[in-house]
Amino acid sequence: MKRYLVGGAVRDALLGRTSFDRDWVVVGASPQQMLDAGYIAVGQDFPVFLHPRTREEHALARTERKTAPGYRGFQFHADPGVTLEDDLLRRDLTINAIAQDEAGALIDPHGGRRDLAAKVLRHVSPAFAEDPVRILRVARFAARFFDFSVAGETLALMREMVASGEVDALVPERVWQELARGLMEARPSRLFGVLRECGALERLLPEVNRLWGVPQRADYHPEIDTGVHLMMVLDMSARLDAGLPVRYACLGHDLGKGTTPADVLPRHLGHEQRSVDLVRRVGERLRVPVACRELAEVVAREHGNVHRSAEFGAAALVRLLERCDAIRRPERFDEVLLACECDARGRLGLSESAYPQRERLGRALALARGVDSAAVAARAGARGLSGPALGEAIHAARVQAVESGLDAAADSH
């Protein structure tokens, strides 16, 4: 029985990167031998075990055979006769098919080190085409290693997989899992660029795919193309270290521009509500987590108003805060503002621009939340007010607080 460190841990060590996951392949052992050695069985589809002390994953070397469409259509074979080379042959990319024995020697039968040096993402074997998830994985790795290119033959194979309908067999949960991980990489635009180049984006996210070639007003968007703008916004969200809900909101904020009638371009009147409808549709289809879906809908609906809020008086500011549920959920409103800043700075020549709307709205929110709504309601009730009139009294008190506070801040400057 021998064990080998494989996959990301080996790859990242060769790149000088920190890796937090250490996965092992075990050759020459049976499941019973693993259990007898104290390993804990956790695999459902094939034999995977946790080391009794380190809890690192150890999988028995295995081969696989395609039995049905999609990423679940595989039959796995693992026994002591399966070699390390057999196991490495079934992996997705050459850079992920390098192993290291316990003495530190590297086993690299598919040229992974060569491709690391050349900065190329290349598939290991034709078996790559049997698993459509690998299209998403290549795109995700392109977003992580954004200075790597996808090998021409790998891109051609991915196009063939799309054309054959393999990508249509992907289940929503797995698509979302890979998209979410890709959105959190260093250059999310590369994820969508690779998916678009191989044709998968049109099948998986047609709402996003149709944004390329859609013009916008050059005075607001010097980059003009809506798809180009979206990619700049996503990369800005990575630069500003935004969390997943913010990055997903950035992805959905302008989807409605893809359905603007051609005869009114480059104006996009009403695109906000169309974006809300589309981002809701995407969220339902991919079963996106509620926190991401809710934030995306708020940003899609209100990002134009947030951008214009520098011109708003106290009453309009409070209405905006209330529509965003900011008084009750200030942390989420911080995310709304961050997504809007990404949108504003994700434009040609504006990446270093200030976004004063974020500070002003944050100050307005603090003033509005400083109002003691219970005390205001009690005073209004003492005057005989009830029902909606109580809400109106609280709203008026917030407007007064914001107006007084912003005026005082302006006077101090």
C-alpha cells in the first residue's frame, strides 16, 4: 500500500502558492485494509477515507467508465490492481495530474510541469469530454490563474461537448457551485470569457451571454458594450474583495439591458425592472442561495437611484433607504452600496474614481436609524394617530433627522 499527494496541493506548491487542501491517492489497498488501518470511510460513490489523525482525504486509486449523459453518469472501479498512472489518466487538466510520493519525488506522466511553466490549461485525455462539469472547472481555473491560456485543443473539445448537448445535462446545483467558486476567483471575467468562447455561456446563462454587442450611452459608459462593462464590474468586485452576494449582484445588475428593444438603443429606459425579473428567473433556475438572490434583486432595481442619490434631498434619500430595507438591514445595505460602487468604477477610465454616494448614503442611514421609532410612534399615538399614520410619522421623523444631519455636515465643511 502506497499513498501519493495529488492534485491542487502539488500544483500549488510548484507555483509557490499556499494550498489548504491536501488530497491523497492510495495504491495497492482494499477498502477493508483502509478500515483496518483506522481510516474513516466517507465516500458515497467511490471509496474515500479520512486519515484517522490529520482528517485529510485519501481516495483509493480508481478508473471510471461513462454509462449515461451528464456528470453523474459514471461507473467507478477501485481495487488494489489500479495503478497511480491509471488514476492520473482520468483527471481533468495536466496541471492537476501531478503526484508526489512520500519521499517528495514527482510523478508527472502527462506534462503537467511543462504546462505550468508555459501557463497553459490543457486536458489530460479524451476522457475529459465525458464530464460536462469539466467545462465549468476549466473556466474557473482560468479565473484563478488568469495569466494562463486554454490550450486550443482543449477549447475545441469543450466546443464539441457543448454541441453534443453534454452541457445541457448539468444539474442546477452543480452549475451554481462552480459559478459561485468562479465568481470568487481573482479575475471572474475570465470565467465568463471562457464559457462564452466555447459556447457554454449561451446554454447555461443566456441572460448574461446576450449582453455582448449591446451598446450603451458613451457619456455614461465609455466602454459602450454592455458585456464588456459587466466583466469590468465583476473584476472590480474582486479587486474590492467583495463577498459572493455582492459579486452575484454585480453579475445580475444589468441583465435587463439585453432585452432592450433595438429601436431605442443605446438608451435603456426601464432596464432596472427587467433586470429584476431576469435575475429572479436565473436565481430560481440555478437555485441560488436566498441571500444572493435578495441582494441581486435590490441592486438590480435600485442601482440607478443609488448612483443618482448625490442629487437627492432628505425625503428622496429616506425613501431609497426604506425601499432597500436599509434601516432594518444595514449590513445588507452596505453590500448594496459596494455593488453599486463596483458598477460605477467598472467602466473604461473610471476604475480609480471616487464614489461619494457610498459615504453620503451611509451617513444618511446612520441618521435615519438614530430616530427612536418607538418614541415617535408613542407620541403620534397620544395625538390619536393609528395604523398607516404611525408609519408616516416615523418616516417624517427620519426625513427631518436626515435633513438636519446633512445640513449640519455641509455647514461644518
